Amino acid sequence: MRELHQQKRYSEMTEYELKQEIAALTEKARKAEQMGIVNEFAVYERKIAMAKAYLLNPEDFKPGEIYEIVGDPGSFFKIKYLNGVFAWGYRLNGNGEEEALPISLLSKAR
């Protein structure tokens, strides 16, 4: 079952499958963190963010608006445009270079 699951893209998964995948990745990330395998932990964190992005509606994110970057308090991101579950734009405290973030890493600035 697990092998079959791995071959599916997040975009092809149901909400249930995505939640199962997030749970499995979270467990793997926890184990990697406990073992001190920092790079492996970071990979799982990125995969979790990607899977979570597919549980959100890109229409809830608006170009021109500013969002706080989840997990990076005090860092803000201004969306220029969206492409699928990625928001393209730039960090307000960054070097002005355009980058893409999964929408799951953005939360409405208060």
C-alpha cells in the first residue's frame, strides 16, 4: 500500500490521502529530529508544507497582499501572482528577489 501511495502526486491525492501523508511525514520528521539528522528533518518539513498546500484554496490568497511566513516570525511576503499552490513574490525584509513559497507557509498578517 505504501509503495503505491508514494507514486501519487500530491495534486492527485484526496484530502484523506493528503492528511495520511502529512501524518506519516510528520512522524518521519519527528524521528529525524530526535536522531539529530537535520538535513533529513528539513526535507520532511518541506514535503509537509507542500502536502498542506494542496489542502488549501489558492483563491484565498490575493496578489498584492502581504502575508506572514509561517515558522519565521516577523518575516513577511508580498504576493505578486499565484501559480497552482505556489505564491510568487518577495520577502519584505529580503533582497527583493522573486521567489515562490507554497501557500501553506503563508498566514494572513494581523
